[in-house]
Amino acid sequence: MGYRTRRWIGVAVLAIFVPVYVLIAMEVGARYIDSLSGVIQFVYYLVAGFAWTLPAMMLIKWMRKVPRPQNRVREDFRL
């Protein structure tokens, strides 16, 4: 897979993943976390706010991977 193709796939996945993740994190926070103490709310929103970065970093690392050069035999190489 080429570098440009990988970049476009990564951008599309991030553009879909981040809003979906945010909506799910907000819904979980609104349904289950808001009734708990302030310290637990703070910890949840702190963890949820940074948790999306791990899959995003892995995806960006995959996007930036340089394709391996194909095994080519140099024509001017002689023994």
C-alpha cells in the first residue's frame, strides 16, 4: 500500500473515530459518572480525555510508515 493511500485511509479513520469516541465518552459520563462524586468525575474525564490518543498514535504511526523498497537487482552490478 502506498504512502498516500495509507495517509488518506488514516485521515478517514481518524475523522470517524474521534467524533464517535467523543459521543460515547460523553454518553457514558452523562449516564453513569455524573451521579458520582466530583473526584471520580474528574478522574473519568481526565482518563477519557486522553484515552483516544493511544489508538490515534498507533494509527498515525502506521500512516507514517515508509513502504519497503522492492528488491531490485542493480543491472550495473557485476562480479
